[in-house]
Amino acid sequence: MLFSCSNSMEKVMELSIQNEENYPVETIEDCEIIYSDSAQVRVILNAMVLNRFVSETSYLEFTDGVRVQFFNAKGKKESNLVADYAKLNEESNLMIAKNNVSVRNVDGDVLESEELIWDQEKKEIYSEEFVKITTEHEVIYGNGFVSNQNFTKYMIKNIKGTILVDN
């Protein structure tokens, strides 16, 4: 017995081109990306897996979580962002962090949300989703917030919670 099958080369090329956008062009395990400004380290990003996709919009995908450390102009660590998943658009320089997102600043304030956006150009983080901020004396809830990327100055939208007010 003999069996054989054949495919036209055009069909093979068509299928491979259609699927190309679904696969990364580069995969890096245990990576560290350092962002600097005027020879000063400003951000260190660590991830277990980084996948780079090239299509109409090129992006990096961190499927096994991401940790981002933010530093001030003097090189002192000011905050830390952790998320289970992140996607960084290489053209707009916007990173969307999702699932168990938390940010902690040097004062010990902690932000928790399911989604957060980091705008590298504006050097700010923000969200339109539910957020919880825990400080030494307060627990504040809101639907949306905006902050500098160091999470040292922030504004909460649609605020709720117990807030300490000094007279």
C-alpha cells in the first residue's frame, strides 16, 4: 500500500502568513530591561518570560508576570509594581498590567487593582478600574486614579473609604 498527500505551495504560504501574527518572533526567559535617563537608572523591569510580537502594532507580552522598580533622579528606589500579566506597546510606550496588580511606594502605601496602565512618556500610572489604596492610617477605594510613576503623588477618582482629615 502506498499513501500520499499534497498541498499547494500557495495554500501553505497563506496559512503560514495568517498564523505569523499569533506567534512571537522572540522569546526571552528570565529577562531584565533597564531604562535610563541621562545615564541614571530610572526603571528596572524583570520578567520570567518576555514574548515579542511584530505585526501592525509591535508589542512585548509578559505572560508569567512582571516586576517593575521605579527610581528617582538620585537613583533611590521609590516604588515597585507587580502584576501577573503585562503587555507593552512598543510604539506608544504604554504598558497595561493586569491581574493582581499592586504598587508599593517608599512610604509603604499600597495600591491594588486588576488593571493599571503605565505611560512611559508621561511618567505616570493610571487606571479607570476599581482601586484600593492602603496607607498607614487609611483604606481608600475608588473607581479610577492617576499618579506619578513613583506613586508618591496620586489622585483617586470616585473616592470612598475612611479618610483621615487633619484640622
